[in-house]
Amino acid sequence: MDTLMLSRIQFAANIAFHILFPTINIALCWFLVYFRVRNSSAKDAAEAKHWEEAYYLWTKIFALSFAMGVVSGITMSFQFGTNWPGYMERVGNIAGPLLGYEVLTAFFLEATFLGIMLFGRSRVSDRVHMIATLMVAAGTTLSAFWILSLNSWMQTPAGFTIIDGRFHARDWLEIVFNPSFPYRLAHKLLASTLTASFLIAGLSAWQLLRGTQNGGTHRALRTGVIAAAVAIPLQIVAGDMHGLNTLQHQPAKIAAIEGIWHTEKGAALTLFGWPNEKEGRTDYALQVPKLASLVLAHDMDAELKGLNEFPNAHPPVAPVFWSFRVMVGMGLLMLAVSWWAAWTVWRRRRDKGAEGSPFSRWQLRLLAGMTFSGWVATLAGWIVTEVGRQPFLVYGHLRTADLVAQHAPGMVLSTLIAYLCVYAFLLTAYVLVLMYMARHPAMPTPDAPQSPKAATPIGGPA
């Protein structure tokens, strides 16, 4: 546990905590747009009230998640200077502008309209409030665009020149739209959709189990289930395309994911096993012949490079190998649960109408248990992506060990422990507040006219 490893763990802890909240909010705000549209287009006052109830609860959850994301993001950005000064010194000419674009075009857009979305429901027209909600949703997506562009560039760098050891932009279009960016962006947007969908469905199911539901709960539950059922097959397709791209540009990562130790044609797919990096093999492996070549290259006899082709330039195998299987396993579970739940909703609407919950209590318990399944898949996928890039920070050009600050290990360890304690407290508090909000989904009265007394400023009439 030297300074390098401790600094990597500390940055991993910070970004792992931070990524939980943007993963919710990127898609959650589009759900809020949908709730507002349904509210505005409702056929009667009762239906409009129910969609307003759904919008009210999930706007509060969005605001809470947004605040957590902003605070943890600021903390994470400090570490570029404190723990990784070599990174900004060498790559700042490219990373700095991309991060600046994210602030100028995305964060400012979100911050400008967020206040109207949260506090302007009774102060502006429905059209202006709808536009504000739409702008916040666009801002969250635009923020993901710029951050993923930088991250993807670090994975598949393009459009640059190196002068005196420093990276300089040669073609900004090649930098922004680098080879892996379209696949990562699609993969992340769909991951956010699944995370928000299961959060909405799971928390709504928990409300029904606790008996704290309102008219908006049933509509939110059906929306989350159907959105998840649509998004998961798209995510599987996007994941396959991303895998083909990774095989082309980062074959060492693919070799670690699949536990392929030696280059071979018609490689077998290892379903489970225990990677033994010291001996260069996977112990207790359960394999399907030639399936790895078929899945990864769409050719049963395709040649896949093994880890032996990348001496001292491949990632640690075990964390990448296992994280990938956790991500895929969670994805398959999401597929089964969402399709089963969507079929249950469809059957109820066909047979008995749309009102009420179509689920039994044990079905609601299963959905409630899947509330944070998106977080599990997201963190596992993040480990595959970021640990799979090692030992490089900028793939193929800058090694992580060359860019770390030379602090004393004890100093890094002490701050790491402090971060972990704070994050454990904040995460526990976040989940408890979510439960509190679900137990108290009171309907606001934002459109009710204020009484003269309530409208009078504290200092008296002007």
C-alpha cells in the first residue's frame, strides 16, 4: 500500500461516490419532463393531480441527488491538483478546456433553470415551468456529454500532438468525438435510464408496501417498469457494440475481462472461474468452447489476443474479470425483472383497467429489493472501465505511476479514511432521507393563491 496505490484508492472512492448521483439525475430529469407533460395533457383534474403528485415527490429526490452530486464533484476535482498534479501538467491543455465546456454549457444551464423548476411552480406559467424543467434535463445530458468525452479520450486518445512531454490539441473534433466516445455516451445514458427506472419503481413499490402511496405512486411505478423494460435490451445492444470497439482499441482490457491468458483462435468463454495471475491461468473455470470469439468478434474462429501479448502493460485481472460478471449478471436480472413486471402491468391494463397496483406483495418486495440495482451495475461497469485502463492514465501514452504526487503514504491513508467515513455517513443519510420522502409524499398546493397575510413580507407592507 504505497502512495500510488493509496492515491488510486482515494480517487476511486471519491469518484465512485460521486458517480452514484449523476447516474440517477441524467435520466431522472427526463422522467420529470414526462411527468410534467402528462400533467399538462391530463384529461381531467383527478389525473392531473396524480401526475402532479408524482412530479412533486421526484423533483425533491432530484434536488437532493443534484446537491449530493455537486458537493462530491467539487471534492473530486480537487484531487487533480492534490494527488495527480502530473496529470494536469501534462494533459491540462486538453482536459482543462473540456472540463470548462462542461461548466459553461451544462452546469450553468442547470443552475440557471433549476431554481425555476424547484421554486417557480406557482410563480411562472405552466409553459415557462415546462421549459425550465426541459432545460435542466438538457443540462444534465450535456454535462454527461462533456465528461464522457474527456473520459473516453483518456481511453482512446486522438487528435493531439505531444510537444516537450505535454499534450496539445491538434483537432478538437477528433478529441471530442474520439473512437470510443459514441459507445460510452450511449452506454452511460442507458445505464442512467435503468438506474432511475429501478429507483422509481423500487421506491414506489416500497411506498405501496408501507401504505404511504398516493395517486402518483401507481403511475410512477408503471413508468419506471416500462422504461426499464425498453432500456435494457437497448443497453445489451450498446454493450455489444462497445465491446467490439474495446476489442479494437484496448485488447488488453478485453483479455482481462475474459481471462484470456494466451493468444488463441476460437477462444472459449469463461462463465466463472478464479483468475490466477501468478500462474497465468483461470482456476476452476467453467467454459463454453469458442463462445468468446463469437461474442467478442462475431466469428467463432476469430483470434483473440491474450494477456501474454502485453507484458507489464495489462490491468490487474481479478477485479476486471469479476466486476464484468457482476455487471452482466445484474443486467440479466434487470432484464428478467423488468420484462416480467412490464408484462404484469400490460396484463392488468388489458384485463382490469389501469387503476391500482397490478402487483402482489411478494412482487412488490422484489421490485423494492431492486431499488439500487442500477448503482451496483454502474459501479461494476466503472471498475471494468477504469481499472481495465491500467497501468495507463492516458491509454498507451501516460502511465499512472509517473503522474502521482509524492506524498507520504500515511498522509494519503489518513485522508482516505476521513473520506470513507464522511461518504459512509452521507450515503446512509441519503438513503434514509429517500425513505422519509417516500413515507411522507404529501401533495403540495403550489397553485393555490396566497392569502394576503401569507403574501405580506416580514417587515410589513411596503
